[in-house]
Amino acid sequence: MKFYKKRTLPLLIGLTLGLGAASSAYSQESLQDVMKARGLTQKDLLAAAKTYTPTGGRDEYIAFSSGGQSGQVIVYGIPSMRILKYLAVFTPEPWQGYGFDDESKAVLAQGRIQGKDILYGDTHHPAFSETNGEYDGRYLFINDKANPRVAVIDLHDFETKQIVVNPFFKSEHGGAFVTGNTEYVMEATQYAAPFSEEFVPLEEFNEKYRGGLTYWKFDNQKGRIDMANSFTFELPPYSQDLSDAGKGPSEGWGFTNSFCTERYVGGIERGRPPFEAGCSQKDTDFLHVTNWKKAEELVKAGKVKQEKGMYLIPLEQAVAESLVYLIPEPKSPHGVDVSPDGTKIIVSGKLDTHTSVYSFEKIQKAIAEKNFEGTDPYGIPIINMKAALHKQVQLGLGPLHTQYDSKACVAYTSLYVDSMVAKWDYCEGKILDKLSIHYNIGHLVSMEGDSVSPDGKYLVSLNKLAIDRFNPVGPLHPQNHQLIDISGDQMQLLYDMPLPLGEPHYVVAIKADKLKPVVRYQSGWDSRSDSRSPYRTRAGREKIEKEGDTVHVYGTLIRSHITPEIIEVEEGDTVSLHFTNLERAEDETHGFALYGQNVNLSVEPGKTVSATFKAEKAGVYPYYCTEFCSALHLEMQGYLLVKPKGYQVAASGMQEGQAYTKADYEKQVKTNVDTQAVIDSVVAYITSHNYKDFSEVVALVEDATDQLGFASEAKKKAEEFAAKEDYQNATLWAGQHWQYQVKTADLGLRAKTFLEEHGATKIK
Ligand code: K7E
Ligand code: CUA
């Protein structure tokens, strides 16, 4: 600890205290005392022990939840149920600068509908990319029900990279679901509408309104959806609902269920009974079975026409080429889930107590034998329901969605009306256990539950109502995700987690060690296009350049200053700011907020972001860093001066608030010499150890070396001014020298602590 005795570093001493001091009180309390005081039972303690994650601990699974109306994705850990991040997808999100910097605005702009900015989304179903049916941790997809769109999130940095708009649909729900090697992302309509943008009266519903199912082609190399190689099935105007892709034996096929196959059009104001009455008359609706492999072959053979930038398979062609079949399914179903081995397809009818297990083998047999009940009004063959069924099981009231366990034949189905989870054997058709949840469960998720090899272990119940589970916060309640232990024969409810951001419809959970996100970008990186930014700026190369009407500011951010600190433009100029974060150290993000211009940036280490706006009005516009990045974070500031046209600078020069003498300069120099001794000892420690074996430390050392380089430049300037006996500037530059030294020491100490904690060894 000998480095810290120097009086010159109060800041660093502050940093190193606090670790050991504050922990004597709680050891005197016994577990019994705490249980009594908090009214906890043994069962509570057991549940707590299963979810509690000690400080600094990590979760075994990472869950990606739809954020519902927020248009975002919520990331949390399981079993701790700690929220880790909101991912901005369809909605501007200031913390991440999403929708505020030019790069992310371009992503949001991809999601415009008929030229209009759509600044929210109703996200429902996230899906991981898969390789051989296993989650591979590379990408996440999510749909927007309200504005038929699908987004691509790259899990290497947890950022949204692409939004595609369905050119035919006006509503969707059955997305995003991926095929076994992420060849395609499925997206099905919900509410039928004309495929064109024109007005079509409801009287022509049966002829001109349509449902559909798009297979978005995913380019696994580029990590982007490839619209030109995607195709859409035109489907009847039923309300297609959820989808799932086949696996194993059913690979190459897709399954999409539906409701309102009555094709009822409501209209209370026209004296008609409402939708809900007309859409639930028939006892069965239709499971759509689509052969995407065969459709892909037709597309590749040039037999499918292109329309609106992708391929469109008209109904007649789909029927003629045997690409689509229907199977009756119990009334108003919700959810279709293919079993991990791909042999069964489970569908639940909301208005029927039965959950139906279809056999893929039987479906194929019925198709081969043309065992059809007839055709629907559009000519699609309807497979005989009995011939396709493996089993029907009465699980309870309002069955919705199904998830799978690691144990063969074991599934979990949500019972919306009963507010329960049913654990059952879908091969034998018998109930194994039931658990009450609070309240009205929608989806549920088991660990890696959509993959070919679910892990089981935990189940999260996504409840539609929270009612009395949390402290009241007004009429709008948070949502409630309940964690359930499913490792034993009986399910055990462990924990309630409030989610205060929209209604999360579905969650997917992946083993945490499959995710390997970066902690920094390559220097000068445009994270949205994943390429080197043309505006990348290196240390010392900052500049302000006018090109035409636009003033380009090539700036940098590093602890603790923004370069440039003064930006001067003329009113009417377009200003295009470009900032590169020069830091390499983990978690050293800088923000940039500018008064009155709606400019708010998040610049993570290595990133380059831009913000372009018109400086319409002359005035003074302060800016600053919004992340508390260092002790002198508050001083990370500057001014945008928008000068009136033709303004002339006054000759008087800048005003100084404080005058410095030779004594001030010498005092600062003494401080700097002492600080250098501390740095030298830290450097000696680091370089005498195998620090190069730790990439985290290498990054810290690189940053420290940068800061030290800046320090010696400042020192040189101080000495030059001192030689001219300009102690004003000499003292200020000596002070800047010290600022760089402090940052160097800060980084060095962090590196040293890391080495100590990770058992670095001494090299000779
Ligand atoms: Cu709310 Cu899957 Cu859109 Cu069911 S969905 S609950
Ligand atoms: Cu950078 Cu605060």
C-alpha cells in the first residue's frame, strides 16, 4: 500500500478507501433475527437462496423480453430477475442516444411507413438466431404488431441494426420466429387488410382483404434481412396468429394458427353484432401448414413473381404447387409450438379447454393420402383433423402457450382463465402438476425453450395482471414476471419481478455463456452500420471545417474534456457534429448534450456518432458530458456560439477569472513531481507482472499511455510559458499536466487492482 501515502493524491486515496471499512454490524444479527423481523418463512428462505445473487455475481441465463408498447426489448438475468438493460428498437431512447444521433436515426428511418416516422412499436415475440436448432447467441429478432415490422438486434453489442417494413401487411402478430439455421424469420398477419395501399370497402372483405405469411430471408454473413430474397404467402383473410418453424423431421415447414376464420366483419355502428361475437361462432379455426423449403425452390427456379421488392406467392399458386394446407384447430386458438424433436405441434384453443397435439408424421400421411375434409373458400385443402391429431388433453380453462422441458414429452402450458401453469406429458396426454400464478398468465418461457434442446430448470410466467402483488403506483400497474423452479417434479414459485415498461408478451432466455458481447468498439466505429465511420477522429486531429453550408466538427471525447471546447458557427449554418470516444477502458462512456437543439449522444469507448442540425437562431448554447465519467466530469463542457451574420470578434481577448504567480506555478510543479512518483511505482508494479495476459488490463494500459502522452505535451507547454515568465499560462498548463497524471494514475490503479484480484504473477 506504499503508493497511497503521498499527500498529493487525495482523489486516489478516496478511490481506494471504502472497500474494507463497512461490514461489522451484520454478522452480529442471526438469520433467525432477520426472518423474524421480516416475517419470512423457511419456504421463503429456500426461494431466496435459489434466486439471490451475491454482489458481483452473475446469472446463469439471460432473458430477452418484449417491451410491449415501449417498442423496446428488456434484458434481465435469471434467476436473479435483475434488469440489465433496455434495448432501443422501434422507439427513440435517449440514454443510448437512439433516435438522437444520425446513425441511429437512419435505422429508425428504415421503419417509416408510407413516408411517416413511426416512433413506437408494439413488440410481441423476440426470437434468437439458431444454428442447427440451437440458440447461437448471435442475433435477436423482434416484431412490431401495430406496424408490421421486424427488427434485427446484433448481440455482439446489443444494438438494433435493421428494421424492415412488411410491404403488404397492415398488421401482424405471428413473428418473429426463426427456422432452424436462421434461413428465414417468419412474420404472419393478424388483421386482414388489402395488400395495396388503396381504399377498399369492407363490403369487399372476402375478395380483396388478405392475410399473409412472410418468410424474411436472413443473410447470416451480413447479419441483415435480405428483402429481395424474401417471400410472402398470400393467405385468406383469416386472422392469422402465432407461428413456429418446424424442427428435425418437420424442418422445412412452418405452422401458423388463426382465429376469426368466420371472416366476420364487425360494425356495431352499422347495427351489427361486434367482432367478438362474429369471430367466435365456429367450433374450429385453421392451423396453416406451409412448406417453405418447396416455396424457396420455386423462388430459386424463377417461378415466383416479384412485387414491392420481394417475392409474392399468390393463393392460387400456393394451392396449385401444394405449398399450403389447413387443419382445423379448436376454437380461437392462441399459440402454436413445435416440440423440440419436431414431431409434435401443440395448439391451444382459448375458448376450448382442450390442448391439441398434432403429429407431423400423421399430417404428412394425410397429405400423401389426400385425406382432406374438403377445401376452404379459397381452395386450400383442409386436412382431416382426426387424422392429424396425436392427442387432445383437457388441461384447464383458457390454455394459451406451451413451452418445453429438458425431459422428453414434458411441456408447460399457460392457463389464462384459471391463472395456472399446467405441467403435462404430451406424449401420454396426462397432467403432471399444476401451479397457481398471479394473475392471468399469457406466455411462459423455459430456459432455451424454443431450441431443439431446452434446458428446463426455470420457467417464467408472464402475467397479464399484477393487481395486488406490488406497492401501488397508481392505476397503471407494472407487469409481473414470476419465476418458477421447474427442476423438481413439482413446480415451485420463487419470485415476483415487476416490469415497468409496456406489456411484455413473450420472452426468450439463453444460457449466459453463449453471449460474448464486446466491451468496446474498434476505434472510430459506426455501430449501426458496423463499419469504420468516415468521421472517425483521432487524438490531436480534431478540426472544424466548413463544407458548403455545413460546418463539420470532428471532435473527440476523453476524460475529462470535449475537443473542441468552443464551436463557432454563423446563424443559418447546418452543424454536423462528429464525436469519437478515444477511451479503451471498459465502461468509460461519455455523453454529449447540447442546449435547445435536441442533441443527446451516447458515445461508448471507440464509437463515433454524429448529430446534424440547423443552427437557426444566433445565441449561446452550452454543451456537456452527461455521464459521470471522472472526478472532473462536470468540467467536461463547452460552448456552441451561434453568431449573428457578419459578426466581428472584439479585440479585447478572453477574460481571466484568476491571476497566477510564479509561486503558484512552482507549487503545481511540485505536486506534479510527487504524482509522477506514484505513477512510476504503479507502472513498475504492472510491468513487473504478466499484465499482457489480461486484455482488460492491456486496454487500461493503452489508455493510460495515451493520457501520459498528453501529460508530457502539457508539461512542455507549461515549461515554455514559464521560460517566458508567463506564469498565467504556465500554471494553467501545469494544472492540465496534473489532470492527465491523475487520469493516468486512476487507470493504472484500476489495472493494478485487477491484476491483484485476478492472481497475476510476477515476471522476472
Ligand atoms: Cu400477447 Cu404471443 Cu402477442 Cu399471447 S401474444 S399472450
Ligand atoms: Cu465524460 Cu462526463
